[in-house]
Amino acid sequence: MATFLFALFWVLEGSWEFAQPVHMCFVDLEKAFDRVPRGILWEVLWEYGVRGPLLRAVRSLYNRSRSLVRIASYDVVLLASSGLDLQHALGRFAAECEAAGMRVSTSKSEAMLLDRKKMACTLQVGGEVLPQVEEFKYLGVLFTSEGRMDREIDRRIGAAAAVMRSMYRSVVVKKELSRKAKLSIYQSIYVPTLTYGHELWVKKEPKRASSIGWQGAPLEIG
């Protein structure tokens, strides 16, 4: 996941620096889990070296499953330097999805344009125009059409503050929990909430990132 975030960030960062627009489409698939052809899935696992008892175990889980798996949406983002190129790429992607028994959701997929000028990014799938947005949360990180990360930093601080308020009531004041246990919970829940994607902050907003410190951290965990 981190690899995808870094790749997207560096593409957008370089394009913004050299004033080159980036046309983006965040793609959502309709009921992707239910539509994935199981035969193709087994073939892909086989190609990646998942075979024998392990493959049989995975297949048995799917055979007994009643769609209890919740997959993440918007794991696919298409990029292009022009709207025409992006429309071509989106058309090819949609066609490949159709061939595999899946369909692009026109109500949930969205377009965004990273550019210093406000311009339209008109994309269509099956004759339906996709909505254009000014910001989009991809893999848990908020990207904006202005290429800034301050909104994401604010989101992280807010989420961490909410976690700390909850932890104070359920963890910090609990005398039956040892200090070691409290610190372990703090490091496994609060810290990741605050610092998720922080590598991008340091590159994009160095002053703002360095000023965050450990905002909202407990003054005392006793």
C-alpha cells in the first residue's frame, strides 16, 4: 500500500513542480468481490506460486464464504497527461473489466485534475459522465487538486485526537492496566493513526509536519 501511495505522490509532486497537469480517475468496481471469476483468481494465485495445500485451503475458504469479505474500493487510479489519453486508458480498462465479468461503477468512480488552472476533466464510461472532484481519499490519504497536504495533516491530527479521547476513557484512567500495557496500546493504536502517510507530509509540507510533534499525546500514562 505504501508503495502505491509513494508512486502516486511522486508523480503528482513532479508534475506540480514543472507545471504539468495530471488527469486522474479513481476507479470503483461494482460488487468487485462477487464478480471476480474464481477460475481466473486461481490461475493468478498459481502464477504467483500459491499451489498445493495452500491453494486448496484458499479455495476452501471461498467455497464456504458468503461474501463476508469486504474489499477496499478505489485501489485503482488511472493517470494521464491529457484528458484524451485518460479517456482512452479508461475505455480500455473498462473493456478489460467487462471481459473479466466486472463493471466500472459510474456513480462511485470519480475524476480529478491536478493543475494550477481550474479546468474540466470530463470522463465517460458507457456514455455516462463521471463526477469531477477537488479532493479524493486514496488508500486512506487525502489528495487534492491543488497538490497540497495540509488538509491531510489536519485529518490525521483530528483522527488521532479522537482516538486519544477514546483511549483516555477506556485505557489511560484504568488502574487495572499496567503502564506497559497502556504504552503498548498507545503505540499500536494512537501512533499509527497520527503518523499514517507521514512520509508524504515531510516531503510536501516540511515545516507543518515538523511542528506536529505528538499533538494530542497523553501528558501522563500511569
